[in-house]
Amino acid sequence: MGSSIKAAAGLALAIFAPQLAPMLVGAGASATVLALTTAAITLVGASISGSALAPDAGDIGGVDSYSGIKLQTQKSNINPVPEVYGYHRLAGNIVYQTTNAAVSNDDAANGYNRDYWAIIVMAGHTIEDIVKIFANDDEMTSLGSNKFKLEYVHIKWYDASSTATNVQSIDFVTDTTGATSTGATLNLDSVDIPKDTAFLAVHQVFDGQQNKNTQMANVATEIKGKKIRTITDASTISTVLTYSTNPVEIALDLLTDGLSIADADIDISVFYQAKTDCDTYGWACNIALIQQANIQSIMQDVLATCRGQIVHSDSKWKLKIDTKNQPTVVALTNDDFINNSLNISMKGNREIANKIILKYINPTDQWLSAQVVKEDTDLQDLDSQTLSKTLDIKGVTNQTQANQLAEITLNTMRYSEDVSGNRVKQTPLAISFGTTVKNADLEVGDVVSINSDLLDRVRKFVILSTETDQSGLIQITGREYCETHYKNSSGSYLI
């Protein structure tokens, strides 16, 4: 059987691997090079916003299809090389495969066994570790030194190299003892695996005598993904690359390593506070980028795991978490509003959901799609119907986190509070107003208090958007901010 070689397609974002070249076939090799597909960045506008303040989440195909795709070994010339943040179970992309009888000996005495050799790319970057490897549903035994085995399948994994790696120089595991031979010794093709790719070197024995293991095994790994820079304190981004599941540090990597935004343009203290919030709440992001997508969609998926919002203000990029106990940055009165521009409104009950379905990935069920549901039957009786909203959040792999996000989302859509801070089954107020440069420092995510004759009392609002026109008029929109949004029905804080 002749070998076939495919190009390792570019990442879901070309910002990570823009020059991933096709594999080169050595002289005399019997191989085919398939077309290279490289994704491009689509960046619309200067602002990248997440799902914190408006409860929408990114959705590329949905969690169901996402979990199914990432568990299957792929052979395609259009699939991107995965980028993996945090901990995940996923399959890879076959970029080289061939068969011969270099070890098994293709003769009658050996049952006409054949050897299958393959390179499966797992990620387009340096990784922390591959913890487990599965052949079909069978967990392979670790032999140490990055080697794993079953009776008929033997694998060694390699971290990303700064230079291309030739198949002939790679050590393949040849039997269950962990013995290895180089690709050259095994008569494999002289083919370069592109740099910056973590991959598996796979050997599988096709047993013709007992008619066993006659199909290629579906290989999947549990992997600790990309090493990224971490935020060590309110003024420092570490230069040391390490493993992180914190969604704020992942978002930082997307901005700096992905979009080449300089550290000087990052408000590190705001990012650090957001990181600390995520650590305190136990909010993590474990996400594999396996499909081509623009930067907004990927950033949205990451920020959806922590109700985060990225804004650009005062020449700095900032990341804020929609969270409890936020301080009031300014108290506004009628004197702050231009020409009685303050408008206060409230959506009708039947316009918004009374049931939240949040889909996430469940590691305890083969890393497949799962869901949590938060609903209020009293609200449904009040609305005379059930109104559902579904959120697909691929980066969440923890049921507790999924429950918290779902309940906070329902709370921010359907509940307000009275003067004593008790929950009220009333949709939060929405505001909009025009103001002057006096309040030019207000930004998305800030909490302000408003004292106006249009309100029954002083209320707090969180800013959702700010726009400035050429005259200097600043138009601001927001929604009511309530501590009850971060509490369950018993009054205990969810986070």
C-alpha cells in the first residue's frame, strides 16, 4: 500500500500558524501531497466583545457537533491543526500514513500481518503534556518516556519543534515492550513534518492470521494544551510559558500572541483582577479550536466561560468580569444628562426567556455534550408559556460552573430587587442617556448609580455600551445592576 501525505492545514486562526507549509516528499517517495488550506483572520471593527453583559454565547456548529467532531481521528486536507487551551480530550489529524511489513513480516508464517505507520498532528503549538491515549475506547498503558501501548497499537508522542522534523528521524514504538526504531530503519518516506506541531507517531499491527485489528484504530488523547504567558500580579505578565486553564489568561494569549497586541497596550491590573475573580469562582476554560473561525467568535467562546467582556478604553485593552460586589464608579443625577435624554424602559415578560438551557462538555461522559437547565415555574405561569434560551458554551467542562452561569444568566434577564435587596420577579430596568465629556471616562462594565425623578429611588446600572459622536456627545446604554443576580433563590451567593 502506498503512502499518502497531506498538508497540515493552518490553525482555526491564521494568527497562530500563518506559514504552515505543505509537507515535502523526499526523492523517490511514493506519496501524494494534497492542497494546503490556510484560514485568515476576520477582524471587524476595533472592539472585541464577549458574552458577559448581554447573555449571548458563541456557537460554531454547537456543542453537540463540536464534541462529536473532536473525538474522531480525521483524514482531510481542509481540517485545521487544532489549538488546545486547557485540558481536553480530542483526536488529531492524520498527515502521513503508509503500510509495509518492516516489523510484522508479510508472509504465511506470520499470518500475512502488515504494519501501519502514521503521523497524527494533535496541536499547532507546544503542549504541556499528553496524559492519556485511547485506541478506540481502550485506554493505552503508559510505558514512560511519552510511549503508550496496547497489544496491537503502539504510540509515542512528540512536542512541537522549532524546526521541521523528518519522518525518517522519528522513533516509532514497534512492540509492547516499548522498543523503538527510526523511520529510516523502518523504510518510511523522507517527509518533513512542519515545525510548531505536536504529534503522535503511531504503529498498528494488522493481524491477518487471526483476522484481528484489521481497521485503523480511532486514536484520541487527553491533553494538557498550549503553554501560554500568565499574569503574576497587577503589573506583570510573565515571560515564562506555562499551562493555564484561566479564561482571562487564554484571552490574553489570543490578544497578544494571536493579534500581536503589545503588552504596553494591555491594562494588566484590570486583567489581573479578572483572573483573580475566575480563580476565586473556580471558573476555567478548556477549549479546543478545531474549526476555522474569526477572532471574534473564538474570543466570544472563551469569554462566555466567565461572563467576561473585553473593551478598548484610554488606549488600553481591558477585560472585565460581570460579577458581584462591584463598586459604583460615579453617582449621576439629572445634571449629567443632556436635554432630559434619560430614558428608562423595561422589556415585557413575554419578550425574554424564563428557562435557560446551557450546553457544555461533560468529561465524565466521554467528553460529549451535556446540559443544565435553570427555570422558574412561577415566571412561566406569569408569562403563560415557557420561553427557552439555549447557550452553547464549549469551553465549560464542569457542571458546577455550567449551573452558575445558567442561573446568573436567568437572574440578569428576569429579576430585579427591592429597596431592601430582596429578589423581585420583575425584569431589570434598561437605561439610555446622553452626557458630555464630563463623563468621558465611563466605560463598558462600569457600575454607576442614578438619582432621578424618573426612578423611585437611587438605583445602580451597569454600562453595556458607550458611543461618542464628533460633537463630543456621549451616548450610554445600560441595564440595572442587582446583587440578587449573583444569588440563588435562597439568597446565597452563587459565586
